[in-house]
Amino acid sequence: MKGIEYKGVSSVDGPIIVVKRSENIFYNEIVSVRDRNGEKKTGRVIDLNEEIAIVQVFGSTTGLDLHETSVEFLEEPMELRVGDGLLGRIFNGLGEPIDGLPPIVSSKKVDVNGMPINPFARVYPRDFIQTGISSIDGMNTLIRGQKLPIFSGNGLPHNRLAAQIIRQAKIRNSDEQFVMVFAGMGIKYDQAQFFIHSFEESGVLSKVVMFQSLADAPSIERIITPRCALTAAEYLAYEKNMHVLVVMTDMTNYCEALREISTTRGEVPGRKGYPGYLYSDLAELYERAGKIKGSTGSITQIPILTMPNDDISHPIPDLTGYITEGQIVLDRELSQKGVSSSAGLSRSNMNELSEPESV
């Protein structure tokens, strides 16, 4: 119950704490955890039964005492504060500002878990988005409201490609406002700085909302990051009538975090240890792209994932391919030969791209 702190926890195992269940607790509820020194940490309910609730803490559980730790259930899901000041801001994976500026001034908070779009309410994607990369524009065009993933491999220049698309993407023959939302999951610090400097130098940072969950952040934060990004995109698209391009990297890190949490919960694993609900979980994210009747705005997605061992039949690219409309595949052999993106090859809805160059 909100406002009541329950003292004592049953066990602490890594980022997981087990507490006695109280009334009116629900799945994905946000929890405030206070240690014996009064320091507060935030967690989320990831499992529960009739007697206990399992909470994953955002951060370290070092110093939590079984008897002195208190828990308060906040009776609300994870929410993102949205408003007119979103554009040009940089947030961490939980939607907290990390750019040195104050929080968004707004009374509007939105559940990051979102709602599925009614298929009947969708408008068929038709309008062309120019990326400035001939392999994409000429052979596998990006359409407004579409979800078009980039399949890459370790060491291939997918981050440069993503930054180039964000810098150059535009709607031809239109003066409608076009903005970008970037979500980085499990990326290294130098990669995060690369994106920031790239957007600053090209002057597009004022039209970008960035969410960054670095590699040293808790795995649960990587699960929240794309949901925060898509929540911000939905606000800009369906309430501010903007056209939004969402770039999410790296979806493989997201799925690894999902597998880690599933293992912690003791769930029965599926292919290669990933949870059996991996397909539906990815679909929950990808299907938040589109155009809706009655709104002039739209959300277009470019998820980026690195294929383990360059294996396109791995569960992550395999399931992603079932949900999305075609794929862009970065080819290692072409990259080693120095073939630029303007010479990409098309093969059954796939493009083979190497290191992107400015067009």
C-alpha cells in the first residue's frame, strides 16, 4: 500500500530482493527500497505469487540488510514525464536527465509500457523517407510508419550508419516537422559520446531525444530504455503531430538482458537460453511503430542488432525478421573490401551494406 513501508526482506540475491507480499501489488509496479542508512533505491516488481513479491533493484543491492531494509510499494507503473522540452535532451535508460539540465517541467506522466495499436486504427505506410544512403533509398526504401531493422555483426560500422541516417533523414517535398528519438542499450561510453558529438557537429541534436543505458548499467534498465524511448516518440507523434524516426541499438543487448532476468526468475528457457516469450516481447516493441487514423504524426523504427557469430538464423535476428518488413544486412566481406554503402546489393528484401560514407 502506498505510503506504508514494510520493514524486512526475505532474501537478497544480486539485484533481486524477495519481500512478503502485501495487498494490491501488481506486476511491473515501481517499488522504493530504503536501506538502513536511509538511502533510497528504486526497483520494479518482476514476479509475484500469493505469498511473496520478487523485486529487481535498479542498481546495486550492496549494503541492504535483511532486517533493516524497508520497502514501499508505490502503486504505479514505470512512467516517463513528457512535455514540450523533450527535444534536444539526453536521458539515462530510466528517463532521468543526464545532460546537466533540470528535469522536464510538465505535469503529464505516461506509462512506459504503452498500449498495442489497434490494427484497424492503423494507416497503411506509404510515404518515402530519404536517408541519403543510396543502398537503402534505391533498393529497400524506408517508409514512414515502417519498422526496418539493420542486421550487423561485431566490428561492423552499424553505429556510423545509424548516426548517418539520423543526420540525413528527411521527408522530401514536405515542410512537416521530422524529429528523431535515439535509444542506446548496453552501449559503451565512447559509443555514447560518438552519437552525442555526431549530432552536435551536424546541428541535429536540437531535434533528437536521446536515451542512453550504458554497458555498466543494471540489466533491468536495458529493458526499460526502449520503452521510455517509444513512449517519448508516441507523445511527439500522436499528441504533437510530428513525424518521428526511432533508432534503437543494440537490440541484442536488450535480448541478453531479457535472458538474464528470465534466468534469475527461474523460467524455463527456450532456444539458446532465451525466454519462450522473446517473440512476443520483441513484437510488443516493434509494433509500437506506425501511423494512426486521426493523427497526422507517425513513428518509424530502425532497430539495430548485432548477430552473434554473424548467424542470421540466431533467435534474435530470426524472430526480428518475422515481425519487421524486410531487413538491411551489413556484409562483413564487403566491409573488408572497402565497398561503400552506395554500392550495396539487394537480395530478397535485404541489402548488404558496408561502412557508410557521406553522400
